[in-house]
Amino acid sequence: MRFALAGLLLTACATSQTPPAQHHATLLVVNQGSQTLSFVDASTLTVTKTIPMSPAPHELVLSPDRRTAYVSLYGNREVVGDRIAVIDVATQQETGRLSLGGKTRPHGMTTRGDHLFVTSETSQSVLRLNRAGEIDWTGDTKARGSHMLALSPDSARIYTGNIGSDSISVIDVASSHSVASKQIAVGKGPEGIALSPDGFELWAAHRGGGGISIIDTRRDEVVATILPAIISARVTFTPDGRKVLLFDGPSNSLVIVDRAMRAEIGRVTLPGGPGGGIVTSDSRTAYVSVYEPFRVARIDLEKREITGSVETGIAPDGMALIE
């Protein structure tokens, strides 16, 4: 079975300007509240298809060949999720579900080669599934609320943001699950984390208290804590590694940070509270999920302005982009 990242579904019509003619892409959006996955034409910002996805989908990733999307079925208060939905991108249909072997609350995911990596919050672990959909490795985070994850460029180490333990776990992929991971203390409630494209820095956003911890991954140490007033649930690097996007809830803003200066260089006011975002390969355009009104906004990162939006289902969450 091939693994592929899937994007979040968008479920409504668009109100937008037409983007540059050379940009053609498909955006996938997971609507957590509507329990759906939407496919969106990114050039026209129109929803082309929406399919059911339950219980309570959260995150989405694409396989390296971008033919398959995986959606973590986290669950809700009534149902505890324990599966990963597999989506064929070409047909836009669910083709099956992967079992987590009794582990529950899958959330953050990434793919590399023939493997899919996913966190299981309740078991405080990271699971690796192979091409056949079998769990062939388990890494213990030794921390509560292991939510999002990041994989080093050489696939040697996994990092998880642990909301309940105010820490980042560092797991050696070559080690067995019995080997305790290293813990790096950060601020309160590190929900969103992201690894820089070069792999040298991990940025962790403290949703529980504000601010961003910057970790030097060559030393596994916090080297700076910045922007204490910003409360963000996600962190996104532009593919060129020059900028970092934060999603400030109190001000309903996309905050653009210069990575080298570690300082805010601009922001875009959104129509509602931001969730997270994804950036095009040329680092010029971002798509940001917005809560109430439920939609995804397209943002020109150079002009720092919204160039269009598309309505979504309830609570748009994870996204992926196929260019």
C-alpha cells in the first residue's frame, strides 16, 4: 500500500480573485466538525468534491508520490478514533483504513519513503507503518499529549510536541521502543511544531502560554524564546526556509516572521480565528484555515494580503497541496 498526504477538504463556493495563470493545484482540506474531506481547485477556489470522513478527522498527509492521502481519524468525545483513512487522490475516494493495533487518538503524521509515521496521544508513542500497512516500529515519547510530529531530513530522529508535558520529545528511529526518548523543556502547551527545511531548527509554539521556542537540533537545546504575545496552534516554514508563519488566535492574524532575524516582519488580518496553513513550493502563497466563518483564505505572502477564499465545512483543520 502506498502512503500519500491528503489535504483538507473545502466545502463551499469561492469568493476570490483569479491567481496567476501558471499556478494550478489541488488543495485538500479536512473539515473536523463536518467530518468530511474536500478537494478544492486552488486556481479558482472552488470545491470539486467532498467525501465523508469520520470519526472526527484531524490531520492529513500525502505519500511521497502524492497519489495517496492519509487522514488521521482522531475521534471526538463520543468516539475514540483508532484508524487512518486511506484516500486515492486520482479517484478522490477512500480505499481503506489502517489499524493502529489497539493504539488510539492518532493525530500528527508524516511520510518518508515507504513509511507513514503517526502519533498516538493516548499511548504516548509514535507508530511507523510500512507499505503493507503494518506497524513495524514504535517509539515512546515518554510524555503526555504527544500531538504533532516532525521527522529529520535524514529520517534518523523524530520530534513530537507534547501538550501535556510542556516538552519536545526526541526519538532515535534506530532504537527500539524500549529506549527512553530525550525530553527538551519548552513553554506551556507546545501544540504546533515545525522543522526547518535544512533540519537545523525546530520551532515550537506555546499555545498554552504564548511565545515560540527555537531549538538547535544539532545540540537539542533551546537557543531562543521569542514573540511571547503570540498564541499559535501551528507553525509553518516556507519551503525556502526564509520565513516562518504563525497563526495568532487573539488577533485573528497570520504573522510572518523572518527566520534569520527571529522577528515579525508583517501580518495579515483574517476574517476569523486561524487554524494552520500550508505554503506553495515557490514560497509566495499561503492557504490558511479560518474558524467562524469556516473557510480557507489564500494569501499573497509578498503583498501580505488575502487574494481569495473558499467556504469550508465546520472547523477546517489539516490541509495538503498538490501542485
